[in-house]
Amino acid sequence: MSVFKQWMAAATVAEQNELARLAGTSRMYLYHIAADESTRYKRVPRRGLAQRLADGCEALRRASKGRLPRVQASDLNPLLAMQEA
């Protein structure tokens, strides 16, 4: 299971809505990003959205006192991990 899918499973509906608001996207699109590779609706966010999502996840992780897992931009877009190496 991807880190972001774990985040989505651990987050409340309110936290998911807040992440969508912080990142400038919709809660439904978060589910597309969290989907397994085997699904046709899986989406990979571009660099800017991946970073906004990672920043929002970190803010919400801190607010949850560590209940939510840490998500990095490279977890959301594998090409970013390749560029960091």
C-alpha cells in the first residue's frame, strides 16, 4: 500500500477535505492519486501539486500529533525521487 493511500485511510473526512483545500484540488482527486496502479483511474500529480500535497500532509500530520503518516512529494510522483538522486 502506498504511503499516500495509508494517509488517506488514516485521515478523517475533515482532514481529507482540509488537505484538498490546502493543495487546491478536490477530495475525489485525492482518491485518484491514492489508487492502486492496477486501476484505470490512477493519477500521478505533477510536481507543484505533489509538493502542495506533501506540505499539506505535513501540516496535518503535525496537527494530528503524528497520527497521520509522513508523505513526501517523491511518494506521490516517482519521477521526483529520480531527480533527487
